[in-house]
Amino acid sequence: MDELLTKLHSEFDEAEGWIRIIEADRSADDLRLSLSVSMHDESQPEIWQLTCTGVVEESISFMGEETLSVTSESPLLLPYRETEVDLMFSENECSPALLLGLIVSSCVEVLGKAEYLHRFLNQEPTVNGIVSSKFGKLGRFPKSLAEKIVLALKDQPIRVNSIEIGPPKRWTGTEFIRYPSLKVFELGTSYVIGESFSAVLA
């Protein structure tokens, strides 16, 4: 992976170059991506084979992009890393649209993606969903997102209580285990969350 990242850092022209996923093949917890990389207008595209192991989540787009990174500090990792917190609410007198808007805004501010919200809410993120109820369980959230929501709602006509559950875990088929150390490969709007990434020139 270092070879590809070093080459992109030294040779890639952000104005003329592009990187495109041209093939994706999933096998159990591993994912193989074929990347077509054009460093600049006059270069021949190179094909790089990217191997992603221990994949827990991916979102793939086949559009050409200009930015590629591998990091262990992305907000996309929060659902796999942070303590999970249940938010319980009562005495809800907020308008559903306002309440949903505050929750969506909090999600975007913390995670950068509104579409993540449906993973945490107890029901669908609609004005007829949980936000229209007088009381109930709002959902289970990563701790930093839960804290952001509580802060956003502190001056609203609703009572919110936080209950820490513990670290996020996944089901292996026989038991719940904690997630290993994870990284994120990001290419524009595409991303893969997994344990390790390696790339070789095909």
C-alpha cells in the first residue's frame, strides 16, 4: 500500500489525474479491488490490485475520483470503536421535523454522513417514526454522537437520558466479540473499513 500512496504523492496531478475502481470481488471477509490509476493526462492508466482483509463494511462507487487515503482516524470508525450509548427519551413535546432535523444535523457533524443515522435510530428516520413519539428509546449511538445529540436537545422540550452499554461487538455465529483494530480506505465517496490493505501493480 505504501508504494501506491508514495507514487500518488509524488506523481499524481489532481487537476488531470483520476483513480477509478473498475472491479470489486468480495469473498467472505476479504475484498479485492482493481483500481485504474491515471497520474496525469499524458500517462497510460496503471492497474493496481488492492487487497482488503477483515472487511466489516464497504460502499463502492465506480466513478473516477481524485483523492485516495488509508487512515486509522476516520469518523467512519466511530461505530466500531466507541462505547455504545442508549438514548431514552420522555416528555417529548418537540415537533417531529425539528427533532429529526437536530438528530440528522448531529449525525452529519460527527460522522460526516446522514445516511448512517438509520443504523442507530430505534425506528426509521422519518417524521412519522420514533421522533413523533412522546417517549421511548431513541436509539443506540456511538458515545460522541450520543453526546452531540444530548447537547443539541438540552434546550428543547424533551427529556433525554443516556445509558452506557459498552464497546461495540459483532456476532461470529457463536459469540459476540469486540472489533479488532480497523482502518479506512477512502476513494472519493467510496470507502472500505477493514483490518489491513495492500496494493500491488498488476
